[in-house]
Amino acid sequence: MSSSTSPLRRFLDQFSAGAETLSAETRQQGRRELAAELNLAARRIRQATTLDELISTLADAASPFADGSAVFRIAGGAAKSEKLSIEIPLTSAAALAGVVENGDPVTAAATATEVSAALIERLEHTPDARAYIYPIAVKRAVPALLYAWGDVLGAALELLTEVTAACWDVLDAPPPLVELVNIAPAAANKPAASWESLDPEEQRVHLRAQRFARVQAAAIRLQEGTAIQSGRSRRNLYDTLRTPIDAARTQFRKNFFGACPSMVDYLHLELVRTLANDDAELLGKDYPGRLV
């Protein structure tokens, strides 16, 4: 019996080892595909130029990571979704109200008291359904939230809402102060141009450039938190973040300097403000300086 089953055991051992290898390779491939999909989704979110576009992009970008999702704007004590054509008073949805009040993600039973009877009816939630709610937390407020259901990949959705929050902060920022956009002279013997002297189209280019710079700096801050802390402590942020900074500089130059003679290196200003805590020396001796 022992000799007759030995080949079988060897086969089973070989099969098991092969299956484990295949499983590991499959998991590794799955992680690579997930990372690529997440990067693409985050990139699309960062490219939004208005709050409406940002909300629409997040709703679309979240779809691969849940069976269903929707973004709600929060205003006037209610959560409103254009996609679902529904407005829910927060007083009738304890889970939504809790996320807005505390700014923390919540997993809740999809019941009438937690998410409202109206939303249960609209989404046809089953009695055992659960809702996954992620805040878009901007400063100390929650102006919107992401609501997901079904088979949900929570870590991915939480990351996407964090990227959205960083972009929201930029897009919802007040108009720039005039002193931040006083234009450097194009030549040494020319006076500096003022904001008021620019025509409306050139002003719009400057505002787009500022928006782009803020989004890029916010994205680096979000994605490279550990590296930023290390770079600050060693006073060589540029050396630590060379790849994302160079990519942002290249894109900024391409998008804005060629088309606008009065352009200012807003990206440099944002890198100093956001990453270096207003201390340009933290960028390090290898930092190439302002774009010209």
C-alpha cells in the first residue's frame, strides 16, 4: 500500500507546490493590475478643473472598486446626489450624518434609520445589505461623501476620496491674492506687469496654472508623506522627491510657459509652501530653482 501510494503522494505534493506558485503569481499580477487601475483613477481625479467635474470623475473612478457607488454633496443639512436624483435630510440618515460630523469612514447596515428609507428604496437595498460611506474631508468640513455598496474594496475607495479631498481644497480655494500673481518682468529693463494689466484670457491662464500647481503639490504631499518627512529632516526634499517634482515641472513648463509670456512659476511657489513649509532651503542644494 505504501509503495503504491507514494507516486500519488509525490504527484499531490508537486501539484500543491505548483498551485501555490500559480496562486502567488496570480496575487502578484492582481496587485499590479490594482495599482495600475488606482493610479489611473487618481490621475483622472487630479485632472478635474471644476468641482462638478471632480464629483463626476470620482463617481466614475470608484465604479471598478464597488458594485455600486454615488457621490453626495452636503449642503443645507442634506445629502444630494445628482446621479441618483435624490436628496436626503441628514436627520433621517444617522450613518451619513455621522460621517459628515466626524469625518471618519463608516460601514453601516443599510437600514431606514442609518441611510434613510428613501435611499433604500432608490437603490433597492436588501435587508442584509451594508453601506460603505467615505468622507471627502476638506480642512475641518465634509462638503461631500462617497457612498458605496455591494462588494467593496475599501482601501481603494478611501484613497480615491483622499485624492479628491486634496483636489477639492484646491478647486474650492478663493481667488488668488493680487500680490501672489504680480508678474515678474520679462526682461531686466521692463517693469513688472500687474494683474490688472493682463487681458482676461491671460488671467485665466494664470489661474489655471495656479490650480495645476496646487493640485500637483497636493498630490505629492498625499502620495509621498514618508518621503516628505525624510526630505525635510535632511533638508533635501528635491533629492528625495526628484521623480514627481521633475515630472510636475516638465508638465508645468509645457502647459503654461510657452503660451503665456507673463507666466510665473506657481509650481515653485506651491512646492515651497506645501512641501517645504515656506522654507525654500528645505528643497536642498540640488533643486534647480524657479522655471524661467
